[in-house]
Amino acid sequence: MIEAVELRRVALPLVVPFRTSFGTQTVRDALLVRVLTPSTEGWGECVALSEPLYSAEFVDGAELVIGRHLVPRLWAVEHPGELAGALRAVKGHPMAKAAVELAALDAWLRGTGKSLACHLGGVREAVDVGVSVGIAGSLGELVDQVEGYVADGYRRVKLKIEPGWDVAPVRAVRERHPDLPLQVDANGAYRLEDATALAALDGFELLLIEQPLAEDDLRGHAELARRLATPICLDESITSLGSAVEAIESGACAIVNIKAGRVGGYLEATRIHDACVERSVPVWCGGMLETGIGRAANVALASLPGFTLPGDLSASSRYFHADLTAPFELEEGRLRVPEGPGLGVDPRPERLAELTTSVELLRP
Ligand code: OSB
Ligand code: MG
């Protein structure tokens, strides 16, 4: 079924540098996977960042794993149902696997005419979206940025926090926007000893606090949850269906951020969604500064019924001057779910040519 696989690196400068507790991104250096079959093609985007600072995976490593260990296992796959089994022998590398799965799924869905949203069980035509705002140079700069996003119509705002940049930015934004749905993300920058400092956020009516402690610290999160009024949501700690169930049942989180890349693909992401719905745990769709390719897939995922909180799914213009696909645009605080076959979007050939930094074609 799969005749060739193209691995393509693209570099998209960000409109605003994105600063977090783990570093600052100024360019999105992304890896695209294109699967070619006799009758069609499919696209996937690997969400690994340039450096292993958010997750152990990083884009150069993912490219090597895909080219050397995953693609050789694809040649025997006849149907996407066989994909997970074919890749299972390779340990770890969920972001690499997710990109390959998405490209194969897209190719197959394009062949059948069905949209990804429909295939995953989506029920919405448009999804509510929020915006993730990086650590700013000053409180004034942050308040101005948030002002702009609120004026654009985003339905909730997430502030990146770290020790020393938490209560003051939250207070500044909350004073200006008393009714704005607001949440924070620490990317694991705190320790359980900081519980008192984090409890100082309880007075600001936050929807949630995302990943306050380290990725592997479920016990710490469960203990912290007992000391905070603000619900804990996990991002980095949720790496599979099993870890999601464990996190929920151990009291480590009350809300789950679902990122398909982090859990090995859109099919595993859907299983986590189902497990959360069964347990009445709200979920929302996380983001990794995706181009229009990954964004299309995320919007499709977010159209499932359990995604009841706005996702980190912003308009193309929030990230890039020029996206790879036709731009995703905000319509009253929502993004429309693509309806065409597969992802329902295509990279624009001239953009692809402009933004590509390397291409490699692999054949059996
Ligand atoms: O922790 O949610 C995160 C971006 C890159 C890596 C990790 C995270 C993020 C974001 C941005 O918060 C979400 C987006 O794509 O808008
Ligand atoms: Mg996060």
C-alpha cells in the first residue's frame, strides 16, 4: 500500500517568541511526514520541538527514529488497522509514531473520502478555542498581549508560569478581565515544597493549573491536589491510556490535556478521551505550535464530545506570518472543523517550497 515516504523539515518563524519555563521558541522547526500510495498521499506532522526540553523527544531524534526504525516497518502494512501492531516493537518515541500514524491515516481516509473528524467520532462543526500566552518581558507587555487576544475573540486564555512569574501575572490579567476563563501552565517548573506559593493562585478563579510538577511525579500531583482548590490538569504526565487512567484514579488530576503526539497518535488520544468521558473527567486538546497540518488533525480531535473545555488551538495568525496550509481563522472564538477527506487541508506547494529546509525520500 505505501510506496514511499517523504520526510521534510520546514522552518516557520513565530510571530511572537514563545517563552516557557523550559526555554524560548522563536522558530517552529517542524518535521512533516508524507506517505505516498499508488492512488493518493497523506500528511502527518511530528510535534517534537527542536530540543528535548518539553519532552525527551526532539525533532532531529524523531527524524532519525522515523527514517531508520518506523518507516522500514511500514512497507508490509496493508491497512491502517495494522499500523499500531507494526510499530509496537519500537519502544517509546510516541511523537515519531504519531506523525507516521497520521500520515498513513490521512492517505487511507483520502482514499475512502471520509474526514478525520468523522473517523475519530467527532460531533461538532466548529470547536471553541483558547490561546496559550508565553512568559512576557513585563506585566504591561503581558496585559497588552492578552488584551489583543481577548479582542480577537479567544474563549479562554492560558498563561505560562514559573517560580517568580505566577501570582503577579495572574493578578494583572484577572484585574483587567474579571470574567475571562483563565488557566495557567507551569510545564513542571514547581516542586511539592512550592505548594503554599501555588495555593496563592486559588483566589483567582482559575479553570485549572496544568502540570505544576515533574512529568513522573503522579504522587506529588495527588498530594498537591489535596492542598489546592484549583483543579490540577496534567499534560506531560499523560503518555498513554494507562497513565491517564492511573493519573485520574490516583487523584493526580481532575482534568486531562490530550495531545495526540505525546500519547503516540490520534487513535490512542481517542481512547484516552473515551476513558475520561466514562469517568466524567473533562478533557481539552493541547497544542505544540503546529502548522496547519497538525492543527487540522487537532481540530478534528477536539470535535469529539468529551472535549468540553477550549483547546490550545489558535488561529494560524497567532503563530505564523504564513502557514503551510490555507490559514485557520477564528470565527467568534471558534475554529471550523475541516470537512474534506482525511485532514481536509493541503500544504500549499509554494509555501512548502519556501519553508523547506531539507527533504528525504525513502523507498522499500
Ligand atoms: O505545555 O502546552 C504546552 C507549546 C509547546 C510545547 C508545550 C506546550 C505548548 C503550548 C502552546 O502551551 C500551545 C499551542 O500550540 O498554542
Ligand atoms: Mg502544557
